[in-house]
Amino acid sequence: MNILKNKPLRIIVLLLVAAFLRFFLVGFLEEASEVWFKILDVILIIGVGTFILKEIAEVIEETTEILSERTKLASGLLQSLGTAFPDMVLGIVAALISLSLVRENYGLAINFAIIAAATTFGSNIYNIAHAILCVFRQNVANVKGVKVPMVPGVKKLGLVTPMKDHIRKPSLKEIEGSLDIFNTLTVLTAIVALSMVIFGQVKDPVSTVPGDLYQLVKPMGFVILALCLIIMYYFRKTKREHSVIEGEPEEQNYYHKKSTWVVLGYLLVSGIAILFAAESMVRAVEAFCTLTGTPFVVAGVLAGIIGCIGEMIVVHNFTVNPRGRIGDALVGVGMDNIVTTMGAAIVAVMGGIFLGGNSLILIFIFILTLNTVLIWQVSKLKTYFILNKIS
């Protein structure tokens, strides 16, 4: 029996492996004396943790459509709550570690707080950049009228089918909704950046971080948290038709036969596995920085890809598998980044999120620029829908 094809056993194994990382392998980061052994441990934790997040992403992909059909909530919203969870956990765990170190080692506490911010906001960079690639290749396929590789010259990563050849198509309302979410995300990101510059400058910090240091202060943390919740509530309803199309092969999904509570139970166990894996990976990132002298903000931004692997896999699969879910994918990307921003707000409320001056500017410039490019590409997709009278 293939463990990865047996759904219950698969999730249990993932949970046990994640617990092994958290309660066994992490211990060697502090106990081992040999540098080479610590580096090997870091590589093992990051590698296994990434595999866990990848597998959990597939569980999320398989369950969100069922939950959306049953609850009438936007599949992209449900998808984002699952795929953004690693981002939130990575940031929140780093913040908790930071707060636990404030009294005994303030400099190290700041380092973990920087990892918290860089991981949270850095993941948005990867999410948006990958979504740009997906929509761009979809637009290319639409213009050429033939299937094109997701990555030019690499067919093994999947082919993108022209929208005219999709049996099931996303609705124009979904595309319009995603544009609304991306514009909202742009404003929200600008508010976060401005609030850190205007209200969050930290004077004379006991830290090894060069240059100015900025904090997302608690009052603004509460404001941004409230804005995120309002946005998520406003865009909560699905705009996707769940009708069955004649001639379309029936989708075989294990979770279709399970009750809503059972499906939620799978997601809960998956969330616990993500929690264990994320905490282990944060510890590994900090150990890597200490051992190699890598700036914490650089390691944090690189670690951001760990948290957003799930969302990237889901968006990729929804693009190369023409089942009308690219609309879900786009809504999910926007919502994912709003959820991670909410995670940053929670970290701010906890008092554990900082960024250095240069990194603060660069990260937010990247996010705002990429978000603008994504809006451009989605607008081209919307134009295609209008010209071809796809509703």
C-alpha cells in the first residue's frame, strides 16, 4: 500500500515526521558541538520541513473546493487560510522566540524579530512573482491559441491550456474580484510601510543591526489587523459557479465522500503538522545565520519561500490543470497575502516585528512593484474574457 495515496495514513505520517523535527532534530542545533553536524542538521530540517509543507498544500488544494461548495465561502479565501498558515506560523513563532529572549539577550531577540518580519513580508514577494508568471503564461497561451509550457522550454513543469479550450471556465466576476483584492492589497501594504516609517523608528537599539531600525508598533498592529479582518469578511462570498458540465469527467476526490467535520479534522491535523515544521524551520534559519554570519533579514526573506510553497503549488496546479480554477487561484493569491499581512499585525501586537531601514524599503518596493505588474497581467486576462464574451 502506498502511504502517500492513503489519505488518513498520509496525514498521520506527516504529523509524526513534523513532530520528529520539532522534538528531536531541533535539539541538535544547540546540543551538537561540531559545526558540520549542525549545518547537516539545518539542511535536514529545512529539506524535510519543505516536503511536509508541500504535501500539506495538496491536502489544502483537495479540500478547499469541497468546503467552498458546502459553505458558499470563496474557495480562494479558504485556500489562503490554509496556505498562508505556514507564513503566519513562521512569523508568529519567530516573534514568540524573540519575546522570550528580550530580557536575557536583547540583540538576539531583535534578530528573531527581523526574521519574523522578513519571512512574513518576504513570502508575499514570492507569491506575487509566481502568480505573475502563471497569469502571463495563461495570457500567452490565449494569444497563441495553443498550449505553452508554464516555464518556457521546460514541459515537465506543466502546460498551460488556452482558455477557449477549457471545459470549465472561471467567471468574469472572479477575475474582477481578484483585481479588487489586489488593489486593496496595494493600499494595505502601503499603510503598513508608512506606519513603520512614521510611527515605528527605534532609537538607540541594543542591536548589531546596522542603520535605522523600524518597528510596526502595537496600535498600528491593531489597526492593520482590523483592516485585514474587514477585507476578508467583505470578500468572503464565492463568485464561482459550482455546476456540473455535461461531458466533463467526474472528479474523483476522496474528501467529497466525507462529512464537513471530517474534512475540517483533516485540516486541523494538517495545521498542527505545519506548526511543528514551521517552528523547527525557524530555529534552523536562526542557527544557519549564527553559523555562517548571514544577515538575519536576508535569511528571513529567503525563508519566506518556505512559508509560501503551499500557495505557489496550488496556484501552479490550478493554472496547468484546466478546470476553471484559475479564478480561485488569483483570489487565493490576493487573500494569502492579506492573511500573511494579518499575521504580521498579530506579531506587531505581540511586540516582536522589526525591520532595518534598507530592508524595509527594498521589501515593500518589491511587493508594491510586483503587485502592480500582477494587476496589469490580470487586467489583460480580463480583457480577453470581455472580447471573447466569457461571463
